[in-house]
Amino acid sequence: MTEEILDSSILDAPRILVTPPGPKSTEILKQQEELETSALNYPKYFKIAIKEAKGSTIIDVDGNIYIDWFAGIAVVNLGHNNPIIRKAVESQLDKVWHYMEVPSEIRVEFMKTLRKTLNFDSKFLFTTTGADAVEAAIKIARWNTGKRHIIAFNEAYHGVSAATVGLSNMLNHRRFQPFHDTNVLRLPYPYEFRCPFKDCLNDILSLVEYEIKNNEVAGIIVEPIAGEGGYIVPPKGFLKGLREIASEHNVLLIVDEIQTGVGRTGKIWAYEWEGIKLDIITISKGIGEGIPISLVAYNKDLDNLPQAFHLGTYRGNPIGMAVGNATLNYLMTSNILERVVTLGDYTKKQFNQIMEDSYKLGKYEVRGLGFMIGIEFSNENKSPISVKPYIDMLLRNGVIMYKAGMFDNVLRYMAPLTIPKLLIDRGLEKFEDVIKSTK
């Protein structure tokens, strides 16, 4: 297994020359604060200004070098400045950058490549963002069924646009609920670490069926692994159970693969772990490797949509499609998915060992698939413990890691899939140092 393939990381990372934020970063952060909206989120956690990025490493303007376990929220799956992605961008730049829906070679080629990765006969509708893809998916379900209700789950995140905030259920987004879609039926996600039911899987599936029998349900939208909700891996059989219920009651199953897809779990799509057939799938993030692109794939039997059903000027950007085509071809022809499974299992085991040996504040759980690993922090009574101090300490030690969870009490590992094992191990050393320092 070639571990450093197509990854230009700085191998002596992390290297901290000045405690972040350094003076140059501080000045740029100050200018950003003066110019940009108060609604910004990530500068509150990562107090650095980025100069450049290479592979699985970030260099700030003060010369500090960080190991990147963030990947732009699981977006830069093949690493920063990947040569295959750079080549795809440069090649398309020489052709055309924007042309709406008029066909081109790259548009058709990308759709053909994408269809090869899906296990159902699909048609495609391009959108502009992940939330926009979710909006389109919900519209397709309602249009085809003539019904209005959508089943969504606790710990879900599907966007915070006016049409998607009602599907999402993170605590810090509930303040926007006056704007939300009121036709959402919310049910518990099978979150075994905190599940209130005796039989978490089957009791929740029974609730799904109950709601369908008592409401006009157009679709069920679900993440194969709850992303922002805490990298929660449901029990095996959850997706299969939803598929069976949806099929029995003529309800459409929408799987949101915006964060779980494009190799993140060790399969191109996370739903493949249960081998189910989909009605609709939403795709974004890693498909564009940082070039904005999103879309919906849906069963061709649902293709009765009227002209101009879902519009947007920047749908189907050709540079994004060139990147998506290169990304999927690489995932299909290299050994990277095997690598993600092997190194993901290794990394999860190491996190577990560190927490077992060094975490003294109470109970924890390490969970995940592939390069989608969550570490949940709580006290002895399972009351959540915020991971914000850990994010700060990790950054000062040269590792960029971010939070998740309803109570901001989960650290998530979402490094580029190409990260050298050397940098996984070095990051784990820093992680252990931080956990040991917690009293």
C-alpha cells in the first residue's frame, strides 16, 4: 500500500514557530472581523490566517505548519493541491468555465462516471450547494408522491437555508426555527451511546413506520452516519430497515451523502456498507475537492419533473465537474479505499487506546468508519463536556481538529484520505499529550 501517493504534505509537521495566533495572523483576523459578517464561525475556533496548504498540512502566515485533520469539513478528500485535481482544473480552464446547462464533453463524461459508482439507474439534477441539493431532493420527493411530510432525525444536519433548517436539528440552529419547514416529522437517530430505548434499532424503526402510517409522508431523509450530530454510526441494519419500510409504504428514501460520500468511510458512498438501493441521493463536499459543486441523483422512474423545476445560475460548474470526474476515477482505479479502511481502523484503535489510558474526566466513546471518526467526551453521568478547550490546545500543538455533536462534545477526525501514516502517528502523539494534560 503506497501511503504517500499523491500527497505533498510537509513531512516534518507539525512545526510551531510562534504560538497561534501569531502577529501576522492576528492582524489579518482583525481585518477580517472589521470587513466580514459577525456570523462567521470557524475563525472563532482556528485563530490563524492561512498562507498555503500542501497535502495534509496547512501553513499559516506566521510560518507555523499544522497537520490537517479538518480537510475543510471533509471536503478536500484527496488533499490540498493534489496533482490529479490540479491537472483537471488546469485542463478545464483552457476550455470553458461557465455555460449553464448547455451540454459539453466534460458534463456528459462526469455523469457517466458518476453513474458507474451508483447501484441504481440514475438521472441527475445539478445544484449549487449541499443545502440546495437537499432542497431539490425534498422537492423531487414531494412532487412525485403528492405528499408533504418528510421524516428527518435528531442529530441531523442537512443545511441551514430556509428550506433545510427545519430538517436540521443542531441546538445552535434552533433559533432559526421561525423560518423552518413545518412539514417535518422528527424522530430519534439510533444513537446507541445515548439511546433512551431498550432496543434502539428496532424501536426507532417502529417509530418510523408508525409516523408513515399516520401521516402523508413523501420521504425519509437520513445521513448514513450522522455528521454534524457527532459522527454517530447507527447499528447495522438501520438503512436496510428504512429501505424496507419505505418500499412497503411507497415512501421515497433520500440518503444525504454530502459528508459521508466520496470515499470518506472506505466506500465511495457510505450506503454501500448496507447494500441498499436508493431513490434519491444528495452529493456535494468531496466531489468538488474545494471547487463548489453539488447535485442530486435520483431513480430514473422519478424523472417526471417539469421544465425549470429547480433553477440556479451556477449549477453544474464545468471546473467542478472536471474535478469530480478526476476524483471518482481515482477512487475507482487506485487502492485508496482499501487504505482508508485499513488506516481508519488503525486510527480508531489508537484513539481508543489513548482515551482508555489518559481520559480521566468520565465516560467517552470512539466510533466511526474509515476516515470519519468521532470521539465523544462526557463525565461519569454522560453529561457532555465541551471540546472547545481541546481544539485550542491541539491547534497550539500543531493539529487542526474540529468539533461535532449536539452539545459540541465530540472531536472528529476527518483528515484527507491521502494523509501519510507518519502524520497520523505524529498527530496522535499530540492528541495524547493534550488528553494527558487535562485534569
